[in-house]
Amino acid sequence: METLITLLVGVLVAVGVYLLLSKEMLRMILGTAILSHAIHLLLLTMGGLKKGDVPLLQESAAEYTDALPQALILTAIVISFAVTAFLLVLSYRVYQESGRGLELRGQKDE
């Protein structure tokens, strides 16, 4: 299962980098969002996809799952949502100021 998710992370990173290298700002923002999702999956995979019980002190189980990777991913999701929202607002502000589209091409105004 880890191999499949690792391949999915590779595909998401490739798509995210491809979108980041484009000239349109909206594609760049989507690229950062996809790249952040790839990092979330990578953190989950690195934490290990184990099946086990909840880590309680009263119970005695053979195997526990670690809650730290899930807490890190939850924090990373909140941060990436805030960064994506900031980038969308910033691109809208650039659109308002320049009156042009969301592309970064060097086209002349007519």
C-alpha cells in the first residue's frame, strides 16, 4: 500500500511542479495546492500506514498507531489552506490594479 501511495505522491509532485512552471498565476496557485496535497500524503506515508488500537494508557494492546503524523498533517492542511487563500486574494488584487488577466506574460496593452 505504501508503494502505491508513494507513486501517487510522485505523480502529484510532477503535476504540481508542471503547474508551478506555467506563466498563468491561477495555474501557479493550483500547482501550490496540489504540491501541498502531495506533501500531506508523503507525511502520512512516512508515518506508516499501520493498523492498531488507539494509544490509551489503561488498555494493553499489542500495537498502537502513532498520532503525531496525523497531527502534523492537520497542521499542514490548515497552513496550506491559509497560503492558498492568501495567494488567491493577492492574485485578485493584482487583477484589480492592473486591469489585465491573471497571466504573467509580457503582452502589451492595446
